[in-house]
Amino acid sequence: MRKAFVYGAGHLGRQVLHHLWAYYGDSIEILGFVDDVRAPGEEVLGGLQTLGPLECARDDARLGPHAAGVVFAVGYSSMTARHAALDRVVDAGYGLLSVVHPQAIVEPGTEIGAGAIILGGAVVDQQVTLGMACFVDIGVRLGAGTTVGHNNYFSSGTCTGSRVSIGQDCFFGMNCTITTDVRIGDNVFVNAAALVPRDLGSNLKVVELRKSRELPQR
């Protein structure tokens, strides 16, 4: 049985832990949570505690890169900070473990990067390339031939057409849609339910405003 710790003790880390227990309990032993901003010894979930920051884990014989792997579950409040955390894991020499829900569909010919997390109901179509540490939430659909860089977060219901190209450090809100053959740069935030029908550069925030009106007073 492989030993590993979850990197990130927030809401996302706890969500990922449930999937590890449910679907990887026979093959991965979770030692606890490494978190750079929480003190060691705090109980997180199910008797598992925080183990201190990554630098301390690296120097611990039980938690070092030769003894344990990493399930990367850092949240998405800052995608650039998330990428910096990913770099620290890789630079420390850790191997990244991927988590794929048994009810996710990963078609033949796909390439899934280390540390990817793909939840139930997601569809990763043929010839998709998914970079390191990407998070693919419930019901996401990545169209055939789509290329995705490292450290991207796809919220529930995100849908891409075929042959979409996405850089790194992007966040896609719930139920947003990227149409076929669109190219997206790095560090792009796409708001929930937004439609992206054309190419986007880097360092952008896409917000779609819908019409509204006041209801008559009764």
C-alpha cells in the first residue's frame, strides 16, 4: 500500500479525502494533511491531523519524498499562488498522485498529467491532454483534441468544444462554455455561466452580465 499525504487542509482537501477513502482505500494510506498556514496537530477530518508545512514534511523520514507521495488539493482562491505551491512540491522531489473517480469517463488516447483530480460524471474525450495538478469537477466535459496546461481548475458543468487550447493557471466557473477551436492564454478567470466564443489572451477576467429588471410591487 502506498503512503501519501494531502497537500491542503481546506475544504478542497477534505472533499478529496472522501474520494481517496471511498475509491483508493485499498491502495493508498493517507497519513494526514500538510498545510503551509496551519499549525501541526490540528484535527481536520476522520482523526487525520495537520502535519505542518511542506518544508517540515520534506525533512521527516516518514513524510519525505522517498517515503510518501502527494495528493495535491490546494484551493483555487489564487491560481498563481496554487502554481507556486505546486512548484514547491515538485522542487522538493515529491511524486504527485492522481485521483480519478470510477464514474468519470476518460476516453482512449488521453494524456492525464500527474496530480490531476477528475471527479464523477466528468468526460475527458479522445486525444485530450491534461497538464499537472488540474482539477476537473463533477460533470465537466473536455472536448476531443483539447490541450490543457498545468494547474487549471474546471468547476462543475464546465464544457469545452473540440480542439480548445488552454494555457496554465486558469479558473473556469460553474457551467461556463468554451466553443470549438478557441485558444485561451495563462491566468484567465472565466465567470460562472459565461460563454467564451473567441480566443482570449493572458491575465484576463471574463464576466458575463445578464439583463435583469425589477418585479412589480404587489
